[in-house]
Amino acid sequence: MIFDCHTHLFLPGQVGGPTLAASRRNWGPKGDMLATPEQHEAAVAGLDGAIVLAFDAPAVGIDVPNSVVAEYVAGKPGLFGFASVDPNRPEAPRLLEEAIREYGLSGLKLGPIYQNFYPDDRRHFDFYAKADELKLPIMWHQGTSFVPEGYLDASRPAALDPIARAFPSLKMIIAHMGHPWVDECIAVVRKNTNMYMDLSALAGRPWQFYNALVSAMEYGVTHKILLGSDFPFFTAEQTIAKLWDINHLVEGTKMPRITDAIIEDIIHRNTPELLGLQA
């Protein structure tokens, strides 16, 4: 199985405000952040499946509706849509349950640096309790971002540890291995049974990518790394190629090598089974 646990749809008008402005400042004309259904279908055509993420982040101008993701994944074997509800919204637990019941989505996407909330604030624990009750895995963007308006101080992976302890059966994934706090992410994932991390987007920073994998290998948690691309920024094909090429950075040195067995294991991880996703 080859499964991409981290992909996006961005239709025209769904990314605006601070995020679009910052993206254009960073990448010019390429910063419009579009990912159409046709482009997504082409990107996942050779895979066994993928997670497609909605995103409710009004604080920074992102609105990828649950209904759009649900409509896109409907009738496509192997594709799982994750809902998103801004935890700052009044009655967020009810809104989450309604989204799941109405649209048949399979998980929850949260990003404190985009939704501007502190994950370990006890006011949000009823929201996590609802996700736990509904048996929804949570995908967290718990790391940095280029958007100036985002809450960087809310984005440390360690902020998820109180949640994992309060809800030990709640499955959670830290996207991008929590970059740049990769070792902190590894520490949190290592100590909590139902926590995982994905390596999406790290391939764009080869030295960080290499060191993240070495650290995970030394801590014995490579079995908790999920394959993810962060499409449209990367594809699964590109990510896999970068994985196989990772050791070229240390050729001719005594630096550690990522073993072929670990690379194969990451590429062929049965993520739907680990997260309890039902077709």
C-alpha cells in the first residue's frame, strides 16, 4: 500500500487574506495556492489512497469547506475527507458532530498557527472530547508557517501532550514532523501510544529532512512516521523520490544512513488501518 496522509484542495477564492498575501510575497505568481479536483486526481492516481483536508481558518483567510471536501471524496475508493472546525467558534463540538453526521467525513484537521488558538487551553477540551467520542483522528499542523498573523507560540508539538494524556485513545498526527521542532515532535509521539507524525513538506529542506529521519531512527519511532506529501506543494511521487535519495547528503562520510528497510516501511505504511479509517 502507498497512501498519502496529507493532501489539500484549494479552489479559487478559498485562500485569501493574510495567507494569500504572505504566499504571494514568498513565491510570487506561484503563491496563489490553487489545487483543483482535476489536479488532485492526477496527483493521487497511482496511489492506493489519500486523506483530503478541509480547513476552517478565518483568522488567516482560509476557508476550504467540509461540504466541498465531502463532495470530492464521495464515491472515490481510498480517499478520506477530514473535516475542519475552528475551535474558537461558538458550539464548536456541535458543529463538528454535525459536519461528520451530515457529510460522512473521517477525521478532523486543526492548525493553531492558522486558527489562532492555544491547543492546551482547557476551554477546547470539550471539542477534543467530541472528536474522541466520534473516533476521529486529528491531523495537527503543529509547527511553523510563513503567515505573520499566525500564533507561533501556539505551535509547539509539546502543547499536544496534555491532550494526549487526557484522551489516550484519541489518535493524533503531527504534520511535517512539527518542523522546526522536530525533536520535540519525536519526544511527544514517542511517549504517547496513539500519536503519529507525517513527513509532508520536509523534502523541500533536505538537511532538516535527513536529520529528522536520523533522530526518529535513533529514538526508535520510525514506525510512527506516515507518508504525506502536502499536495499541491509536493506530490507523493516527489516525496518518495526524496526519501530514496536522502543518504546522498552524507556519501563519503561516517554519518548515519537511513536504512532501506526504514524507507520501505514508511512508503508502504498502512495508514488507514493505523488511524481506524473505514472505507
